[in-house]
Amino acid sequence: MNPVLSELGGYPLAAYQDLKRELAADGAPLHDFSIGDPIEPTPAFVRRALVDGLPEISQYPTAAGLPELRQAIADWVERRFKVDLDPDREVLPTAGSKEAIFHLPLGVLDSRGQRTSVLWGTPGYPVYERGFRFAGGTSDPVSLDAESGWRLDLGALEQDRLDRACLAWLNYPHNPTGAVVDVDFYREALGVARDNDIVLASDECYVDVHPPAAVPPGSLLQAAADDRTGVVVAFSLSKRSGMTGYRSGALVGDADLIAAQRILRPNIGTASPEFVQRAAVAAWSDDSHVADRREIFERKRSILLEFAARTGLRVSGSDATFYIWLAAPGGDDLAYAQALLAERVVVSPGRAFGRPGRGWLRLALVPSADGCRAAVEAWTAAITAGRLPGHD
């Protein structure tokens, strides 16, 4: 067995999927905020594009993806960020952003060299570490905290950590905290990365999920402008377009790094089926359905934020994504999450995203607005009855 399997253990959030199934088995109402898998229907025009894209004869998709999909992704980047990409050299469709993030190190890391570590922020998405470890590298997590706005400041790291790194991952809007950064932050991070010969990767799968009235989050691509050397950005249709089950995303950026991935990926066999790619073309080409989804998430967000304010629960980050990041009353996130189970409310303890997440709770805005209200009522009743504390 690969020792990395036993060293890392199972995927942290998989246990919550099993727990949800167990609790739901008795048929009683369950308010599940644990796993970030939205319940809103995938837009009808996307589903129609999928069906219309089914070929009479099934053939292997290419790792490079359909030219029209690469163009649709480049067109969206231009609309969203005012950045012009070469769709043939700087865009690569992927089977979701998770697998793209996991496999990226296989084309970046030389495990026999001197620079074999990845820098990433914790609490954070565990795939940054796991993909790098399975590729033969080492993990160098950077602890994030509320006082710094959950920002990963590469410039504040010791020089020896920068010297060991060949890749650094940023993730804003941030999972699990919902924190955001501006383009100046990306410019500073890119400067540090380039000064130290580090590939700078940015996971921006939540960049279109933000409060409707807020300034849309920026991108590392804007900081890079016309020089995308050493830059890779991951995008996804999962949350933007309600296509989690379609597994459709993209890597864009440095043409040489994208070329390496195009060489690598046929060995893995992860190209999306072409009928999924046809659906992705439709999704990337339309922005109105994304605005509609933002309105839905905002209604849920308002319910949870009002509840937190009324009960004295401390909120941090939570500026974008569809997550609310709460301080666990009493400081023990696992104990509080377990106590909530008795109220039929399922949340993720912050420690599932790394040690610095201890003391925090992540709520994914998955239930409907009515479901959020019902959960808030159950949670409030537990606080009123003294079964749960209401503030830190």
C-alpha cells in the first residue's frame, strides 16, 4: 500500500456523507449544512445541451477538450475579468476543479529535485496537500487566522520555506471561511512567487458565488495581466452553474504549464465526456442563471446571518462562497457539532479543514430558504432550552 494513504487517512468530509445517510434513514427532517452540494436544479438549458450532445456513437474524448469549450471558457474570462486568453494554448477543460487540482503537481513537481514542497493555507481545501503528497512531494501548510482575514501572506514566510517550495496554492473566495481578497493581494503574492521561482496556482471555483450587491471578487489573472508566466488558475461550473455531478472545470494560465498538463492528462484518462463538454459550453456562455443562483444563496445567507447576530454567534469571513464560518461557542467545534446532531442539524467542524480550523464551524447553504428557517428555529429552541450555548 502507498504509505501516503495511511499517513493522510480518509478524505475528511467523506464521513459526513455517511453520517447524513445514517441520520436521514429514519425519515425525520434533517437540516444538512455539512457538504457543499447545492440542491438547486441545474438550469434546464444546460440539461438540454447535455442531452442534445449525446452522440449516436460513443468515442473517447480528447484531453485538450472541444475547441468550442475552450473558446467559451476564454470568452467568459474576458467578460468576467477583462483578460484575453489564447483558447488553444492557455485553456484546458478538466473533469471538475478537484481532479485538476489533485493532478496538477504531476506536471509541476520534480520529486528528485531540491524544491519539493507545496505552500497552502489551512484551514483549507485538503486536496492541495493530498495531490502534492501523492505526487511525491511534501506539504508545508501555512496557518491562517481571523485576525489576518484568513489571508495567506507569502511575503511573511521564512525564506527557507520559500526556497523549498515549487508550488503555492491560493484559494479566494476561501473555502471554508468565505474570506475574499482584492487584486492588490494577488499582485503582491505573484511578486513573491516570481522572485522565488514558485508556480502560483489559484483555486477560484467560488469566484462567481458572492452576495449580489457586493463587488465581484477579482482573480489572479487580473494581477498577471498579459504576463501569465508561472500562473495557473482553476475554475469550476459546480457551484457557479449547479453542475457538481457533471464534473466540469478548467485550468487556465501559463501556456507552458498548460502544455505540460495536456501531455500528462492522456496518461490519466480524466477528460470529460463530450456530451458533458457540450453542456459546459452552454453554461460558460450564459451569465444570467449565475445571477439567479446568487439571489437564492443570498436569501439563505441572510437567514443564517440574522440568526447569528440575534444569538450572539461570532461570524468571520463569510464574504462570498456559499459558506458561513462561525466561532463554536465554548471553543470546541467537534463537541458543538455533535451536540447539534441531537437537534437534527448537521454542520462541519472546522478541524475537518485543518488544525487552525479548530474552534470554528462551517455551514454550507445547501438547505432551501424554508429549510434554513426550520434549522434556525430548531437551533434557537436548543439555545433557549439551554441544550446549546448561544455565543462564544
